[in-house]
Amino acid sequence: MTQSIKRIGEKNITAEELYKAVYKAMGFKKKVNRKVGISYIKKNLVGETLIYHPIWLVKSLIVAARPPFRPKKIPRIIFVDAVSGYRGIFSHVPPIVDETVDSSQAVKPFLYNEEEIKPYVENVQEKQINRQYVLKKPVHEVVETSLVHLPIYIVKVHSEEIEETFYINGNTGESEKFLSERWIGKKDLL
């Protein structure tokens, strides 16, 4: 069974880049061992799964009053992780493409509608955006809200030296260990 999703990013990293990303994410202690390298990871790979993790993207407009001048309008993209509630502001707008994936690959969101994410968006507006304004706080306008999915590789390595599961961003190859701990513990839910 397939499902149509909006995907963050245009293409996934290659298999070779994935192995390099796992090696990079291993940590210093494991890298010191001379036996452990990219070929060692390939040899001891137990499982590699691609999932699509749900994230809410909120296009927001910050309207800062500047009398006697016209108000300054600043666009911002707020993100809310649909599983853990982790939230923040994107530094740049990532490309979003439509894609059809197997339903088993798309993770079900815990925060599944716009009403449920409203307190999280307000939290970002108050705690992160409003802090930048010393005197008069700006007005926030939500322009658009959409559920998108981030491709994540779950890579399991099993050997004498390494017994670990790695979460690798399918677009950048960066480790998502910080976020994966938040998904499991649901630490940021309000």
C-alpha cells in the first residue's frame, strides 16, 4: 500500500555516503580502533531501513511595528516535530517535493492536526522569536501550515566492537541521534 507525502529534500544520499555518515556518527572512542572503518561497517551491517519522519512546517510572518515608519514584515519557517514536539526555527527554507512511498515507511504523527500544534508554534513565537525584540513585541501571522516528512535511515551495526543503531538524515548524511532520543522519550511534549 502506498501513501503520498510531501518530502523535505530532493534526493537521498548514496549508499557510500551513508556508510561514511555512520562512521562519522560513531564517536571518537570507536574510531580509535583501527579495525573499525567504512569497510568494517559494510561487513557488519545488520539492517538498513529508510523511514519518513513527520514534521509540521509553519510559514509565519512577523510584523514588527516601527512608528512612524511602515511595519517591517519578516517571514519565518517554524518547525514542530510531529512525534516528540521538539520545535524551533529553520535557518533556510528546505526544498519540498511530492513523493509516493510505501505506507510502512511513513511514521504516524503523534501531533496529527493544526489545532494540536498551535501551543508549540506559540511557544516558539514567545520563547525564541519575541526574545529578539526588547521593547515592543511583534505580531505573528500564520500564513500556511503543512505536514512534511524527513527521510531518515535507521542503520543497525552488530559486531564485537560496535553494537548500535544509527539515525542518519537521508538528505544531509548528518546524525539525528539528538532527535531520535527525543522521539523515544517524547521529552518536548507540552
